[in-house]
Amino acid sequence: MTTVTTQTEQGLYINPEALTAHLPALNYRNDALHMEQVSITELVDCYDTPCYVYSKQAILDVYQAYTDSFASLKHQVCYAVKANSNLAVLGVLAQAGAGFDIVSRGELMRVLAAGGDAARVVFSGVGKTYGDIEYALTQGIGCFNVESISELALINEVAQQLDKSAPISLRVNPNVDAKTHPYISTGLKDNKFGITHEDAVAVYEQAAALSHIDIVGIDCHIGSQLTEVEPFVAALDKVIELIHTLREKGIELRHMDLGGGLGVRYIDETPVSMDEFAAALLPKLSELGLTVFFEPGRSIVANAGVLLTRVDVLKPTEHKNFAIVDAAMNDLIRPALYQAEMAVIPSVLPSKGIDTDGTQPWDIVGAICETGDFLAKGRLLALEVGDTLAITGAGAYGFTMSSNYNSRPRASEVMVSGNHHQLIRPRETIESLYENETLWQAQ
Ligand SMILES: *Cc1c(COP(=O)(O)O)cnc(C)c1O
């Protein structure tokens, strides 16, 4: 089997065909990159660049893998909306029966607009306001994942005002090292998230004494892009210990929520497979007799998506070669924010065949006035101005983290299914970026 990466003195070569062999949504046919059955060239002709493209089938396949792997248990997969919140993506998952994990009122409104069921939504997040809680309760939210004592008191107060009982879980912080990038590690005791393991029982007892609170579960989420199973198991053990203690105190739960965080293969990582994940957790989960919730985001959508971008300028310099492309850090911030390495592959394979011949090392950069504006560094590619490149693994934390920095309209989004494709969000117009702004008119 051909290896995916070759590190040479000049830079990193990623073999496009070997890479896409691991990405079910993508394949090369007659040297032309396709998503499902649609060629990238056709998509660029229709929608221009920069453009995010998502495979409907790839999204559904991972969702199905979760539900199949845990079929022996009562379970609910709550897709983490912040990974990719386009209505088409949410709608596809809602139709498949998914629940949702949200972190804002805006995300709840999106879920409802996409046909999702509020009763299958869990509301996470450290800063829920009175208005957020009121809206969620009115819509019939499935569960609030409570992150502090003051939030618990506020939820009780709002529920009392509305004459409702608010379903809650406590998000406990198991103090487990997820061994991932510090910015996406959330389960350590110095993180802002959750209630410490030590305080959890006392806070449950306080919750049980509140008039308008209905304790339904327990929740933890220790981080993102986890590539090992041990941190999940360690967190689960700590949660199970709490469940037993709570039972002894007469506090019975209906569900436990293991959060999200399952990592994906961006280039040549070896993340935990779904089988390995299920095998490690199932024996422990089966004994408990609770419904199990998951909150996967990245693992469902990352490899369903690519960001397509065009090479606008090639700028070789004495020390480095820069390929300036029409996407930038405002479109895809993961490389700049998390030092994420993402694969960049050509939409058409160079006719020379697939090896490092004819390639040069390139830094793939945007046109933004920031040195941190790069999408990949030191990649061996054979490039010409006008080429289309696909940045893979861009379905999660891509568009949702994009901004209008440098007054750049955000990219368009397209969904592909079989040989069909549909624009699911047009590229913003430049005028729309300032249409709600006003000139200073007072004296
Ligand atoms: C971000 C987040 C998730 C999803 O994490 P992934 O790594 O994308 O699976 C799940 N739960 C909570 C509370 C989150 O903040």
C-alpha cells in the first residue's frame, strides 16, 4: 500500500490517492478529484471558489456508525452543532433521527429551523443567560447541561417563572487529560468547563432540593480530537463512580452523556476507531441501565467536507515559496489557531503521475494582512496559477469559525449527494457586510 506522507528535506509530500483512500467521500477518477460522483471541476465551474463542499452520504455514514455500534443500548446521538451548523447539514441529521448538542440560543433556533426536535436537544455552555434558558424551556428542551451552581439557580428561577420543571444534567469535570491540543482540552480542573468531580455530589444534592429542577442525567466532555481511547475510559470510570454515589443518596438518573471528542484522521493520525471506542465503553455502559448520550461534532462532519480554493499568485522567494490562494484564515482558522495540519490536494492530478517529481515546497497562504494567515506550510506540490486545491477534513470547525476579517465575504457552501449538488449557502456579497452599518450623523 502506498504511504500517505513522505517527509523530505524540502517539505511534506502528501500522496493524494493514498490520502483519499482513507476518505470515503473523495476519490480520483481519471486523475480528477470527485466528491461522491461529482467532479470538483464541475463544482468550481458552478459555484466558484472559495467554497465548502459537504458529502451528505459521508455525514450519514458516520452518524449510522455511532448508532450501529451502540445499538445494544438505549442511546441518543446528539450532533454538536458548533462543528458545522448549516441548515442542510442539520436537516440531514434531523431526518436521520439525530438529537443535537447546542451551546447557544442561536444554535437552538437553527436546529428548530432545520426540523430538529427540541426534546432531543441538550444545551451545553458555560454562559447561559436568562433569555437563553427561557427560550429553551419554552421550546421544550431535552436537557440543560449545567456548568455551575449559579446557572442551576438561574434555571430554577426561570422555570419557576414559566411554571415548568427544567430537565438538567450536571456537566462534571473528571480531571482527565485528553492529551489533545490545550485549546481543545476541556476536562482538566483548571478549565472553565463543568463542575469538579469533588463538588458534583454536593451540587446534585442542592439541585434535588430545588423546586423547579428535574434531575435527569450526568454529563462530561473532556476535549476534542482525542486519538486515544484511555481518556474516554478514565472519564467514564469517574462518572460511573458518581452515578453509584448518587444512587446511594437516592438520586436516580435516566441518562449519562459522554460528550463528544472522538478524533478523526486528517492526514495520517490513527484515531480511535468506532469499533475500538464501542468495545472499550460498552461493557461498562451495559451494566448501568441508563440511556447513553453522545455529543459528537468533528467525527461526524470533518471528513465529509473540503474547502476548495484557487491558486491566485505564485511567489517564490529566496527562502520560501508562497502560493497565495483565494481562501484564507478567515475561511479556515484551524491551522492558525490550533497549529492544525490539514491535507491540501490538487483537484486534478499532475500528468507526471503520482510521486514527488515535479513538486516544490510551498506555503499555502491567504491574502490577509497577518503572518499567521496560512493554511499549510512546506507542502510539496506541483502548482500553477489557476489550479484548484482541496483542503480536506474541512467539514468541521471550518465554515462555523469563519469571519469577515479584511472585509472578505464568507465562502459559499454546497452539499453533494450521489451525482447531485446544491448550493446550501451562497457566498456573501461584499455589500451585505456593511449594509447594517451607518455613518456617524450626530453633531
Ligand atoms: C464542542 C463540543 C462537543 C463536540 O466535540 P467534537 O470534538 O467536535 O466531537 C461536544 N460537547 C460539548 C459540550 C462541546 O463543547
